[in-house]
Amino acid sequence: MTELLPAVEVGALSEARASVVWLHGLGADGHDFEPIVPELGLADELGVRFVFPHAPAIPVTINGGFVMPAWYDILSMELDRRHDEAGVRLSAERVEALVRREIDGGVPAERIVLAGFSQGGAIAAHVALRFPERLAGLVMLSTYIVCEGTLEAERSEANQGLPVFQAHGLYDPMVTPDRGTAARDRLEGLGHSVEWHTHPMQHEVCLEEIRALGTWLSARLAN
């Protein structure tokens, strides 16, 4: 049995009608996006519970082997070329276990959204596109697709056409905008409906983006 990742949890599972599992970026932790919850403007009656897991601390090659919270090792700034596939798949397994816990706790898979920023967004996408049960949606913030070469063969029939919210900073020096547009184009080519947003910012989020995401989440979880 996969050991569950520790997480910041906002809302009791016993009272939840929907869940958002939200993954932070490199070097951060589960508290990073916790303050954003009230800014989303979600109605209380939606019953949305948030789960913000903490990535394990591992040596990160691109940072000189410094140990920090990371979902997988980053070997090179060429993010579209060199992925730590073993690390990606290990984190994906751990995140899937969290999704399974939400389902086992009474939240239907079709009312669960996977979300993430940067490295966390890459893992969220990896899990959502391969998850065997239909989910409510996928949120990709300032991120890209990992293990793209196996996506066609491994993607889940249940989540074909899964709605995607994607946003990126126009001046992002870490995950350049072309990586975001490449991910968008690939997803649209696979039949996904992508709501695409850009903002005049760097590798970060902004209030306008979060409010747009809140509107999207409200629509996805309204039923």
C-alpha cells in the first residue's frame, strides 16, 4: 500500500462534496497555496475540500544537489528534454493514493479536480490524464507536460476530453511561455477543452488568474 503524503487539509472529508488536490512547486510546501482558498470565491454550498500535499525532500541536480521539497529531480533547464521519469512516476503514485483516499471518503471521482503549479502542475497533469476514473478537471499553472512520449499510450479513456484550466506568465523565466503553449496545443490535439489564460507576470500567480480559476472551478463543481 502506498504511504500517504502529509498534507495541509482545508475542510473535513466527512463534509466534502468535492475535492481539489493541489500540488505546490519546487522548493515550496503544502502551505504555499493555502491562502488562495478564500480568494477563489467558491460558494460554501459547493462543499469543496482542499488537499495540499507536501512533496518529499530530495536532492535536486540543477540546484547543485541541494535537498529541498521536490516532486522529482530536475536534471537540466531543458524542461522538455530531461525528466526524472522514475521520480515522476513515484510522485504520481503517491498523489493517486491521495485521490483514492478522497474517493474512499465519499467524494465521487467526477467531483475531484487535480491542480498544480510548475513542477506540481506537471505531476497533476500526469496523474489526471492517466487516472482510470473520470475526474472533474485539471488545473495547470505555469507548467508543462512530463513523460510526453508515453502519454498517447498511457492516457485514460475515462479522462479523454477532460476539461483543463491553464494559465501562464508572459515573462516567466523558469518555465518559459512556449512550454505552456506547447502543453496547451498537445492537450487540445488530444481533444481536451483548454481554458487558456496569460498574465503579465513571471513564475508566479496573480489575483486575476486566481479569480478566473475560481469561476472555472465553480462551473466544474456546480452540479
